Amino acid sequence: MDLFAQIVVNGILQGGLYAVMALGLALVWGVLNIVNLAHGAFIMLGGYLSWYLYTDAHIDPFVGLPITAVAMFGLGYLMQRGVLNLVVRAPMFNTLLITFGLEVVLTYLAQLAFSADFRTINPPYAGNSVAWFGIVLPVVRLIAFAIAIVLTVGMWLFLLHTRLGRAIRATAQNLVAARLYGVEPRHLYAVTFGLGIALAGAAGGLYGTVSQVNPYIGASLTAKSFAISIIGGLDNPLGVIVGGLFLGLIEALATLYIGPTFADVASFGVLLLVLIVRPSGLLGKTA
């Protein structure tokens, strides 16, 4: 029972990180109708930026997350205005091609800058843990989970209760009506994409504290973020939290009962099942 409880808790902690990883992809997909295949590459860049701030500037990785998020927001805003805005109303195939190209470019630029070596952010308290009813809780994973949930719930509240958040939701639901109410789509699209990349950068900083970062992790993280967005449902921000926690639990249980090599098989098997049984996602609205 202790082993089962430990595995479940580990899955929940990992699922919180998955949720914030997927949130930026879901936001951009839902508002701009762009499936950003470079999303994982931006997570990777956020991990490298947090690693650089820690190793060279000696800034605690969690304290440095706002710096990482702001820097990534600026990169995302400029990239949307300068590149993606040209194809935002083009067929989805065009946006898939251009974001795939961005993913390849960012991956090889990261390799050129940082080499292919694995990097890990190891603050002095990285090995600390607390025990709770026989379950070991690593301090770093607890902090990362707490920050991930705060970011995810905070974005949900931002979209619901702020003027900018309501404008983003209105644009996603009906662009013509949003224009009539004075929304300027080009700026709003750039802000939305910037927010999505800021969340990806923050997720990368959290990921670097609990795992290893190298230039080639982007593709797998994009795939997981895509799966979580579909499982949770794009039209409900809380669905990303549910999808992330659900995927984390599925992977943890698959690792326990089948083997670690089958964790990805189990998670994408669940994705296929959700697409067949409930295409709108677990919390998505049915037609």
C-alpha cells in the first residue's frame, strides 16, 4: 500500500507540472487556432534560461521564474508579430509547417549555444524531502507542483475576471463580434502568444528543477502538451489541470504495473480512448 500511495503521489506531482506545460499550448490553440509544434522547444528554452540564471547569475531557480517568464513573453510577442501574424488566418497546414520549422531552428540553435549535454538545475535543497504518512515528498517537486498549480489557476482566473482575459476569450469565441467591441486582433494575438510562451518558459524552469534539459526534449514535451490539451478539453481552462493530473497518474500507474518503458504508450493510449469516447475532452462541452 505504501508503494502504491507513493506512486500515486508522484503521479500527481508530475501531473501538476504537465498541466502548466500544456496550458500555454491550449491557450494559443484555443485563441489563435494555431497548433504550436514549437511549444516544447520554448519549454526547453525556458529550462536553459533558468539554468543560466542559476549557474551564472546565482539566482534561485524558483525566484528566477518571473525573469524567465518575462523574457519568454517578449520573445513570444515579437515572434508572433514578426512571423506568425503573417499566417494566423492561413490554413492550419501552413501554421503547422511554420511552427515545425521554428521547432527545428530553435532546437539546433540551442545545441549550438549549449551543446547536446544534459543540464540539471540543482539548488542546495535539491536532495531534501519531507515524510508524510510514510510517503516521501521531495521538496523541489513539492515547490514545483505548488507553483504549477498557482500558475494554472491564476491563468484561469485571469481569463475569467480581467478585461484583457475577457477580450482574449471573446476573440476566441467570435472574432467579428470582438472587433465590433473595439478589440484590436493583431495586438491581442501577439499578447496571447506571448502569454503562452511565458507559461512555456516558466514550465521549462520548473521542468529543469525536477528533470534534465537538453536541446532535444522539445518534441516529446509538445506531444505530451498536445495530449493533455485534448484529454482535458480546450474550451475549459480547468480541463488542462484535470488533463495534466490524469496523465501524470496514468503514467505513474503504468510504470508501477507494466514498466517504465510503457508510460508513454499508456498516456497516448488514453488519448486515443478519449478521442473515441469523448472527443471534446473530459471537461469540454459536448455538441
